[in-house]
Amino acid sequence: MKATPTAIPEVLVIEPRVFGDARGFFFESFNQNAFDEAVGQHVEFVQDNHSRSTKGVLRGLHYQIEQAQGKLVRVVSGAVFDVAVDIRRSSKTFGQWVGVELTGANHKQLWVPAGFAHGFLVLSETADFLYKTTDYYAQAHERCIRWDDASIGIAWPEIGAVPTLSPKDEIGAELVEAQVYS
């Protein structure tokens, strides 16, 4: 496994070793020891999630203000532009974002530690998105920051249409008004 820091060093692009031939491919999608070594600490995952979305769906920017979740995300089919936004007020990278294209073909994963808002935009006709979380889903603590907040300035890929949002995402807070981590 290769772990590469992004412009926000705590957010890592994880690339597994893929073994392929004419029959297809094989790779370890997760190895606890290798992952812990890559992030420099033991990380325990408690929940796995699977999301399928169609082209132009934008999910996010989501986080839980309590029971904060670290997320290890990947795409098994299709393509997404995946984004992490630092919402730790005491961080020198507060309000900054990083984005990575994750596809079923490139096998890349993104480690989004607790303390970050997370979202993705589907670039392919459909995408199957899998992610592990370090804490359980807690609806009472779920929060959302606007995907198009000008103060964050995410450069989402052009898809030729306005992204499709859930009602919850349509009313996301601006970062300046959002409940964030200290």
C-alpha cells in the first residue's frame, strides 16, 4: 500500500498494490496493519457503508459534530470527485479543501480523518461508493456545509448541469455559520 499526503497532510490518498493479468485483477482493499502504518496510528473502523448514485449527484459536505467520523472511501464502479474540507477551527488549514478523482479503475482510496467535512460528485453514469467509518452514524449530530460555499471555493468538475442534491444538502450552512470543531 502506498500512502501519499495531499495538500492537507492528514488527508491521504491510499493506493493498494494491484496484481493484474488477462483474467482480471486482485488487491487487498483493506489491511489493518498496513493502514495503521500509513496513517501513523491505530484506527478502528466500526461501520461499512455502500452508496450508489447517478451522474451529477452531489452528496455533502457532511460531518457529525459529535461522534466525529474518520472515513476511508473508495469507488468500486464508476467515478467520483471526492472532497475533504478541514473544519477544525484551530487548524492552520481550516476552511481549505482537497479533492481527488476516485474510480473503479484507479483503485485509489481517500483517508478523511475526523474533523473534516466530506462530499463527492458523481462523474460517471452511476457510481458505487464504499466507505468505512470510525464511529457510528448519529443522525442527531449530522451537519452539512453548502457544497458551493464561496469561502471554501471548491473547484468541482464541470458536469454540464447543476448538481442533484438531497433536500438536506440544499439547505447546508455556510462555513461561517456552521457548527465546527474547535
